[in-house]
Amino acid sequence: MNNDVEIKKIDTLEELEEVQQLDQTIWTTEAIPVHQTLTAVQNGGIMIGAYKHNKLIGFSYGFPGFSEGKVYLCSHMLGIHPDFRGQGIGPLLKHAQKREALKMGYSLMTWTYDPLESVNAFLNLTKLSAVSNTYIENCYGEMADGLNDGLPTDRLKVRWHIANPYIGQTNEWNTEKLQTISTWKICEHGHPKLNDHALDVNTDETAFLLPVPENFQKIKREDFQLALDWRLKTRKLFQSAFQHNYVAVSIVKTQDEPVNYYVLTNKELALD
């Protein structure tokens, strides 16, 4: 499927102008200025492009970050043209960015994503072996784009230790035997809804499951109040789990349920 997709590093003005145009197409908001991306890639940043028949169809953009005396790559944006999603291009871009980052001496990449977007969670945690124990409420404030408009922009911050990633095999846990931190039901519109009473986090459990919608965007389009309900309830669940020293390490897809399940574990992880 990806045999005719070319992945390469982007660093010229003309190429970055193409990125800006694709940025506009994907998010329908004001794109990042070319002068900013050009300055970033000339000073430790990395822009990777995916091309099909010489047309830019996706990109991954990162710039240097600094915290507590450590330098890392902030992999801020991953964008794929709507016509080419679901074809495995995201992992290609991330792994190419990882290779470039290692060449430049980075050992850590970080970024944020919406915890209710199951596809992104599967890429970030399950495929790439990144982990998260940081929940940020309304991270970017109000964003007037098609993906975020009207909802608090809560995010998980993930850490990808590219020199020594966490390799978590979900089959280490029998997910059928893991406790689910909150039950759910099907509401009148046919969408899943979390029940009002969540279970307390049991710190004796090695791992537990946290449900999220399989298709959050569909819920938001058809029942905004239900989408907001998911946001606020899962916010409390993630925050409680992280406060009890649990870490999100994977997400398990289901075949016959309208939800997927995060795996959170208190296993010792190298998060620093």
C-alpha cells in the first residue's frame, strides 16, 4: 500500500511552502508561517514529508524543546491529507523523524494528542511504544477548527524514548481479566456513554482498562453533549490514575464493541 510513497527530509523554502498549504487543507485554520518552520529546521528542528507521485500528502514537524536541563525533540505536528489517511503513512513519518532525531543526538521525543482519538492513541502508544502519565486540561485553549471546535482541548503528553523505548506487549496482561475502571452503556442515539459512577483506582492492581470511544468525531458530530460528557468523565479518570502512579502504555482495539480500551499499568517505566 505504501510502496509508492516516498518519505524524505524537508528543508527548502519551496518544500516548506507546500507544507504550509497542506497544513491549511488539513486543519482549515491559519497555517504555521513558513518563516517559522524554516527557522526551526535550520536550528535543530526536523520536518519530514510523505510524497505520492511527487505530491506532498503528509508531514511530521518537530522543533527542539528544553526542560529541567534536558534537550528533546518536540514533535509538534503530524498531518496527513484526508484522502490518504488510514494507509499507514503516520508510522512511516514518525519513524523517519525518529531516525533523523537519533542522527542529531536526540534521545527523547514528546508530543500531545487528544486521548479520546483512538486512532492516534493506537499509533502513539501501541505502534510506537511511547508512554504517557501527563494529562493537560484544555491544553491549547479554544481551537476553532473542525476537529476541536467547541470542546476543551484536553491532551495527553507522550514521551517516546527513541534510544530505549518502552516495549510493552499487551499480551503480557490478559485483558479479559483486567478490571475496567468505568463501565459504559449504549445511549438512545446508539453511541456508547460512560456510566456516572466510576470505580476507585485500586493501587493493588498491576494494570487496568479505561474505555474511550472508537469514533469520537462521529459522536461529536451527532451528539455534542455526549462528546463533552466523555471529555469530562475521562479527564477525571486519567487524572486519578496518573495521581496513583499509573502510566498509559497501550490501547486495545475491540472487534464487537463501540469502545477501545487504554491499558494503564503501574509497572516500573523509564519516564525521566
